[in-house]
Amino acid sequence: MDGRTIRDVAAAVAAGAGVLLLADLSLSWYSVSVTAAGITEIEATSSAWAGIGLVAGLLTLAMLVYMLRPVRRAGAVDLVQAAVTAALGLGVFGFTVAAALTGSASITTPATSVEVGSRLWPAYVGMGLGAVVAAGVLVALVQVLRGVTAPAQAITPTS
């Protein structure tokens, strides 16, 4: 596989993981339930779009839009585009992990307030998808850097 194919596959994997992450951010990442005197049970959930997860979602959208940006030179991805995409992808990963580790669900009733409860499986899936996004954009950046820094191939006649 040549560097361009690796770069394109890595970018496609990162974009696919980004789209899945956007869907995952909408799922319930946290839940909390309160039972009062065994009679009343109140349950609440919260998605990752609340709090710092909003930043992860916005960075994911920005990364996907930037990946669709028209390329300036005859089909070649330039270093600036790869670097910006990599920075956005790393931001997606960082803010997704932060959202998973710091988010909460809460219930407020008269004379009582309960926060957090448990982290649900979509939070862990989100962290994994964020890692795939980061890995994909970094592999694509490395391939672009290899192409930029690779010495020019000399054309030698064959007999």
C-alpha cells in the first residue's frame, strides 16, 4: 500500500468514527435514580451534548466539515489541511474523554438534590470512537509528512 492510500483510508476511518461519535453523543451517557420511601422512583439520564461534551461535538463537526474542504492542488492534501484536521481530531478525543469522565445526570426535587449515578456504555463507546478519530487523523498526518519530507525520486533509464 502506498502512502496516499494509507492516508485516504486513515482519513475515511477518522471521518466514519466522527459520524458515529456524533450519534453516540446523543445517547444517554449518564443515569441517576432516586427512590423515596420505596414508593416513588425518579430516574433521569443525560447525554454527552450537555456540558463539555458540547465542545467535543462541535469539534467533531468542524473536523468533518474541514475534511470536506476542497483541496487546492490537483488532488493532493496539503500539510496545513492535514495538520488542522489532526489538531481537531486530537481535540475531539480530549474533550470526549473529559466529557465521559466529568459528566453527570441530576435530579432536583423539593428538599433534595441528587447528582451523578452511573456512567452508561455509550460513554465508553464515545471514548473509543474519539480514540479512533485521533488515531486516524494522526496516521493521515504522518503520511502527508512523509510525502512532504521524502526526497524526490530520480528517474533513471532502464535498459
